Amino acid sequence: MRRYSAPVLIFILSGLLICMQTACSSRAQTANNANTPPTVEVKVAGAEPRDIPVYYEATGSLASDEQTDVAPLVGGKITEVNFDVGSYVTKGSVLVRLDDRDARLKLEQSQKQVQQANDQIEQARASLRQAFAKLGLSENQNFSAEQTAEVKDAKATLDRAEIEYKRAERLLESGDVPRTTFDQRKAERDQARARYNVALNLANQNFAGIKMAQASLQSSISAAKTAQVAVDQSRKSLGDMAVLAPISGYVSEKTADPGEFVGTANKIATIMRTSTLRLRIDVPEQAVSEIKPGQSVSLKTSAYPDRSFSGTIARVLPGLNATSRTLTVEAEVDSAGGALKPGLFATVRISQGRTEKVVMVPTGAIRSDGGTNKVFVIKDGRAEEHIVQLGENENDLIQIKQGLGGGEQIAVTNLAQLYDGVSVNQEQS
């Protein structure tokens, strides 16, 4: 064995001692580093106190603003169908056409009868003009038999003959004329009276002809009116062969096929107007006094969880439901281009017309653990865990009903790494 001197042994032992101290110090430093908690990098946002409107919450179902069942006005065989389930139809568009051959024939016959009646009217008017002409009267002139020319001439002749007869009668009594002269004047008077009576009777007969012609004209006019009514009815029947859409909307049901015979009691389609929807809402009794037509409502549906829709209260029923003690109101809601559809269930909020102060934080600041919602308040470089009660969402913010006072700085990133008391380096988001 090799032997070392005392100074060399002392040097070797000193070196070994220094190495052991260095190793121990390194292990201690490592252990200290392992026990030091890590620092989490986070971004923060403020918990903002805000005044927000106070709402009543309710539920309701959307329904079409108007729905109608369509049936033909007349019976017949279907020859044409211009719609299908789900199709959009405009008011007045032709849904179905029926066989119109019989209706066309009836219209043609009625039109011929009108033409015949109009021809009879012209004939009656011509006869009336002739009757007036016989009497020398215009159609608007009042009739009097004594005013006709023939009767006037005969009357003048009779008056002169009557004067000559009276004169001859006086002269006969005085003996100034022979009886033969008197007899001649008497015969002339009698002849004039006979001619007058003939002229008067003829004038009255002609007047009767006018009355007959007028009656014939009125009868022809009445016949023409009756024939025109038949034309209008036939034209309507022909028009009824086309079944029109009474409203604009979407077809929700179709029960018509070409070749099928339908009657006036057979429904061929159901049309729903969905551009505006109705939302029936049951309002609690304590809120009845604050519900009025024109109030705005907001609603959400499970079909569009990230969208909010708006409407306006349009109708308020006059009484409450005796069982539920709620008031039913109807709101009108725009369908948002067809996004909302009848039958959807909606959660509704109705403004109470006042505001309340609440704390709002970004939705990204909430961490949910086993049904418990919490946020981390950053204070003095450390995270403080706060259990919170959540309220309503407003866009990217959520209401904190309980757990915060407002004004705190809230972590919005790296929530999974945070716990109560952990050190953080914060950065404003």
C-alpha cells in the first residue's frame, strides 16, 4: 500500500469535505425551489357595476300570426295544382284550378241572352219613337189628345159648324132662313162632331200605342238586366273555378291532387302567415298593472341559444286565468327572415320599466366546478376564489347576483391553473 505524508492527507480530506458541502448545498437549493409555488400569468378585466332593465321572465310558444284553411267556393274536378307543402304562396295566386268547361258554356249562353235582350230594347225604342211620331210629339213631351194636330183641326171645324148651326137656328125662328138652310147647317155640325170624335178616338188609340211601346221597352230593359245578372253569375262561377290563396304565407298542409273531385266542404290546403309571429305569454298576477300594449319583449329559443329576438306586446286579454292567476298577453315577433317558426318554445323577458344596479363580468371569467360557479379576484399579486351566483347573459357579459361587490379585477385567462392564494402576474385584457 502506498503511504502518504501527513500534509498530503490533510489536503485530500479538506477537498473531500468541500465537495460534500457543495453537493449538500445544491440539493438544499433544489428542494427549496421545488417547494416554491409557481406564478400564473393571467389577464384581468373589471367587474363592472351597471344599471340594467328589470324584467319579468315567462315562457310561451310561438304561433303563426294568421292561419287559414282553403276550400273551393264551388265543387268540381281538380285539373291543376300549383303548390306543395312548404311552398310560399302570395295572396291572390292560383292554388288549384277546377274543370271549367260547363261554366264557360253557361257564360256563353248568358252572353247570348244579353245580346238578344239588348236587340229587343232597340226594337222597343224604335216602336216608341214611331208611336210618338204618329201623334207629332217628342218623347219628352207630355201627352194630351186635344193637343194633337188632327184633333185641333177637327175641334176648330166643329166649333165653326156649331156657331153656324146656332145662327141658322135663330134665323129659322125669326123666319129669315128657310128650313133647308137650317137642316144643312145642322148636318154640317153633326158631321164635324163625328170627325172630331173620330180624331179624338184615334189620338187616344195612338196614345195607348205609346203606353204599350213604353211597357214593351221597360219589359225589354228588365229582361236585359236579368240576362246581365245571369252573365255576372256565370262569370263568377267561371272565376270560382280558380281557387286563390286568401293570404300570403307558407303551405303547412296539402290535401289536393289532380283528378280528384272536391266540394265546398273539402279543405285543399292550410296556409300560415309567418312573417310576423304571435307569442302568448302568461304574466304573473303581481305584474299585471305594469303590462301594457306597446311594451317591448325579448326572447330566446333553444333552437338559437346564442341569439336574442325582440317583439312588442300587441294584445292583452281582459281577464286573468282563475286557476293560475296569470294574465295572458300576446306579443308580435318578427320571424327574423324565417329563422323563428311556429311551435318553437321561447323564454321571454318583459321589461318592468325600471333598472337595478348589478355587477357584470365577462363570461370567460366564470369557472364551473361540479355545479359551483366561481371567479378569481386578483389582489396584491394573488388570486382570491369567490363563489358566485349567476344571473342573465348580456352579449359577452354575465350578471353576478351574489359574490362580488363591483370594481374588482377578475382573471379571464388560465382559470384552470388558479386556486385560492396562488401568485399571479396580471395583464389588463
